[in-house]
Amino acid sequence: MQYKVKRGAEGFLGILGMGLVLLAVAGASLLTGAVEVTPAQALALLTGGDAPEQARLILLEIRLPRIALAALAGYALALGGVVFQAVLRNPLADPFILGVSSGSAFGALLGIALGLGFGFGVPALSFVGALVTILLLLALGLRTIGSESSTILLTGVIINSFFTATIMFLLSITTDARLHAMLFWLYGDLSQTNHDQLALVALVLLPASLILYGFTRHLNLLTAGEDTAMRLGMDVVRTKLVLLILVSLMIGAVVAFSGVIGFVGLIVPHLVRMVCGPDHRRLIPLAALGGAAFLVAADTLARTLIAPSELPVGVISAFLGAPFFIFLLRIKGSQWNRS
């Protein structure tokens, strides 16, 4: 009993610590940019005091919504990576590599090309694109989803390539002024954030993440092995479908407004797992908060490295994620129970 209480206290302190890291990164990001804003001005604005109009516009209308979307996107992508790695029992699985982000982006770009709005049409098609990708993964690798996760991974890479080619086709036939904005968005653009978008993303992420946390025991069993899970009475196929659909919903909501941001779901879960272990009761909240902090930091670099111009945040995450992916390939997921 004492051991369980101690583990629970450690888990709570870990989550609290990661939350404080997120707040610290967000605070630093709020004060960092091409235009200087002092801590006193930021504190006055956040507490309802007086501050110059320029500082108010920069902090409350530009930086704060952007930081919030970066946090929500990082939260969803890292959480998606945790779920994919457990379901497929493969350390290289994440929404970007499996093609879910590209499928979602294709749906969103199709909605933009059709002139649909971001209130419902574009997010809806973004979710449909993510869901179609998941269904393709299941259909093409159905017989091997439990025992040969590398097959699913390779299938995802192929689907990713297909959707990337389709996206390039859409961009090639677009001739108006939206082309540059679409290209920039494709690699992660958080600069057009507004409060309605934040509300919609939060409305999707909150219930989905709570439901996913309710599946922590199932995720632990799936990581241990499909046979073990079935012997303990778990409906493996149904559980995987529910988990994958929930992740598709989250990724679709995020990609519709943030574009394609790769490797967050690969880097963060592994770094957190190295520190806190594989128990999903701690891994899920810590990885989600860590993903939020990671992407806020990456977006801060994206908008300040070449200020007053900026980079797509997906460029920063790819610079960090590609070497990490090679590192994981070299160790071959030796700490995972894989076939």
C-alpha cells in the first residue's frame, strides 16, 4: 500500500513539474519576439492592468493565441504518438510517419480548394482524411496488425508518400494568391490562429484525451503483447479501433488549423519514457504536457531565428526529429517487445 501511495505521489509530482515547465516555456515565448515587450507590460495585461496598445495587440491578439495553438497541437501530436506506439508495438510509429497527418492535410487542403470555411468544412474534411488513412492502414495490414507492426509502419510510409504526392498535385493546379499561404501552412503555420479555432480544437481534445486516459490499462496490455491482452479478457480489435479513431479525430482537428508538423509524436514520448518508464498512467499526461512545451519552444524558434521573417514550425521539428528517427532506427527499439 505504501508503495502504491509513493508511486502515486511521484506521478503527481512529475505531472506538476511538467506543467510548470510548460508554463515557463509559454511565459518565455510570450516575451520573445521581433518586438520587445517587457515582463511588466505582460503582467499588467494578464492581470487586467494598463499597458500600451501595441503591447496589448502583440501579446493578446498575436502571441498568446499562437502559443495556445502550439500547446494544443503539441499535446495532441505527442498523445497520438504514445497511442500509436502502444497499439502497433513499434517505437517508430507516430502520426506523421504513418501518414495520418498527411491524410488529414490532404482533406484540409481539399476543403480550402473547394472554398469551404474553417468553421466546419475544413476541419471536417481534415478528420475524414485522417480517418481514411487509419482505415487504409487497417485494411492493408489487417492480417499482420498484431504480429508484424513493421508491415503497418511500411504501409504508413507508402500512404504518406501517396498523400504527399496528391497534395503536391493540388498545389500544382492552384494558381491564385493562396498558393504561398497553402505551402507555408503545409509545413506548419500557427500564425493565423484565432479564438474560434482554439475553442474548436480544445472542444475536441479535452474529451478525447480524457477517454484515452481511461484506456491506460488497455495500452499497457497492448504494449505487453496482444496474446497477453486477449488472455486477460480484452477485446483487442475493438479497443484498437476505438483508440485509432480517437487519435484520428484529434489529429484531424489539429492539422486543420496548424498544418503538418512532424516528429513531435516520435521525439517526446520516447524522451518521457526514458525518464518515467512505460506505464501509460504516467506516460500519457507527461508526454502530452511535454509535447505542448516542445512545440511552444519550437514555434518560438521558428518565429525568431530569422526575424522579422519566420520559418514554418514543421521545419524546426523536422530538424530535431530526423536525427532522432535515425537514432531510433539504429537501436531498433531494443527495449520494446516486438515481433
